Amino acid sequence: MNGKLELLQALPVFRKISAQGLETMMDCFSGEFISLKKGEPLYGEKNSAVCLISGAVSNLKTGCIAPMATKDSPFLVAEDSLIVLMETHTLLYPCYGCCFFHAQLLENMGEDGIDFKVFE
């Protein structure tokens, strides 16, 4: 597993998920790791979710999965940061395979108090 996936696996929201499961999910979710520089705005498509892996970004807590900000109201990068972008639909709605690790992630998100309605 590459170093970025190891950083992601260390986050509490990905607890109880194997390295192989995490790698499969990132492929399924179209996961894209992005490095951001201090002062950059962060915004994207409405159908995207973001997870802050390291650094500091306004309105994002490290390790929490949140809806992507819009161009009209972007997140602001307070220090150099690493994030992962994911496709919301594949994140929230398991495919026909109903993989254990995907179900585990959704359970973890629920236990962490993430309101799934904010992704609509």
C-alpha cells in the first residue's frame, strides 16, 4: 500500500478496515489525493466529498468526511494540507457487492456523528 493510503488508514473514520479494503474503496469512490498549499481555496463539484488527512483547512476536521465546498463558499487552506476527494454517490450507496469494508466505513461515519443528509 502506498504511503498516502497508510495515512488514510490511520484516521479513525477508517477504523476496522483492512489495507486491501481501503485500496478497493478508493478505486470504487474515484479517490484522488490532492496536496494543497496554504492560502489556496478548496471547492469542487456538488457530488464530491472530502476528507482532510493532514494540515488545516477551514471548516474541516482531520479525518472527517464532509461534502465538498462550492466555489461561492470555498474552504480555505490554513496550512499545507493533504486531502482525498471521493465521489459522493459511490461513498454513500454501496454497490451490488455490499463489501464488508464499505459497510464498515458507513457504520464508522454514523458512529462519528456524520449526518448523511448533508451530502444531498
